[in-house]
Amino acid sequence: MIKFFRHIRKSLLEENKMGKYLTYAFGEIILVVIGILIALQINNWNEHRKLEEFEKNILIEIDRTIAKDLADFKYFEKRIIRKDTAIDNMLFARKGEKRFSDKQLIENIVWVHNTIIYSYNKGPYETLKSSGLDRIKSDSLRYNLTYYYEVILPRFTAFFDIVHKEHQPKINKHLEELEKEGFYKKNFELSLKREGFYPKTHYNIKKYLTEEHYYDVLILEANYKYDLWSTIIPLIKHTKKIKKDIGIEIEKRFKKD
């Protein structure tokens, strides 16, 4: 093709047809410019497609991560509810208002002292952050994501830390006293199934039902449960909202995919 154009230019010059040559040269320049513009347009389209693909994939990844975190938070909620039920059951049992088997009482005793370990996954968000938050085209979603990961989640981390530090030392102190008073005893027992020794706790159920000291522990655990509950419920609410926002954006922008 290049040789063809050169041949035309050479022929026009040799025939001394300057007017036609200039017209042809101008047309050739126009064709080159159009070709460059088309190439730039294709390149811009490819870049735009890559940016959209990244945005779609990172939003889907963040959405999946938040879904997993939300499932964990709801599981924490169930554990707190189970703890609350166990506290009530032990209070009822102590008053003689409900009767439980020894096995049920031990299960309740264990659940009374249950706690949660709060954590979340911000890996995909950090990937987005390192690539540039402006990769998210929606201003409102970009703000909401940033606020959720940079403010909401760290704030609840601080809340849970405060709750644990407020209650757990007091509870641990009482548990140590209960062990000294013979409420329970930890030792190791041989298990043929496990092929070795394993830890086992023996409970003096009568003490749990009659001793006044354990009532104080139940009140402490009830207060602890209340603060955990007051923290997990708004966290679930915030997490549901950001997940809904991401879902709307994915549906609106990428549903054609």
C-alpha cells in the first residue's frame, strides 16, 4: 500500500502536475490523520473497557467479602442470643422455675461464658485503594465504601475492644474465684478414641444452682451480653446498607454483562 502511494506521488511529480499532487498530498494527510484518530479511539475504547472491567470485578469481589462478613456478624448475633438464653435458663434454674438435666445445665453454663472474636476482611477494599479509589465512578458509592471501611469498621473495632476490656477482666477474676471455690475443675483425661490425653472440665452443678457468688457472675455476664448486643446490631445494619448500595451499582452499571 505504501509503495502504491509512493508511485502515485512520483508519477504526479514527473508529469509536473503540481496542483493534483498537492491535492493528493492533502488527501493523504487527511487519511493519515483519520487513521490516527481511529487508532486513538480504539485505544481509548480498550482502556475504557479495561477500567470498567476492573471496576465490575472489584465491586463483585468487595460484595462477596461483605456478604461473608455479614454472615459472620449474623453468626455473632446468634451466639449472643444463645448466651442470653443460657443466662436466663440458669437464673430460672436457680429459682426453681425451670428444670434441666445435668447435661443441659452444663451446656448452659458453658454458653453463659461465651464471647465473640470480632474480625472482618478488607483485602479487596485495600486492592481498590492501592489502585485508586477513583476507579469507582459513582461518587456516592465511592464515599460510602470509604466511610464504611475507614470509619465504620474501625469504630466498631474500638467499640468491641472497649466492651471486652470493660467486662472480661472482671469476669475472668470471678471465674478464677469459682475454680478455687470448687465450682469446676479442669484436668486431663485419657481418651482411647483420641489416642491420648485431652482437657476436660468437671462441674459441681449444685454450687451453680445454690451459691450466691454465681448469681453475681450471671449479672456480670448479662451486662457483658447487653453491650455486645448493642454493638453488633448497628454493625449489621451498616453492613446491610453498604452491601445494598454495591448491589444497586452492579445491577445498574453491569447488568448487561
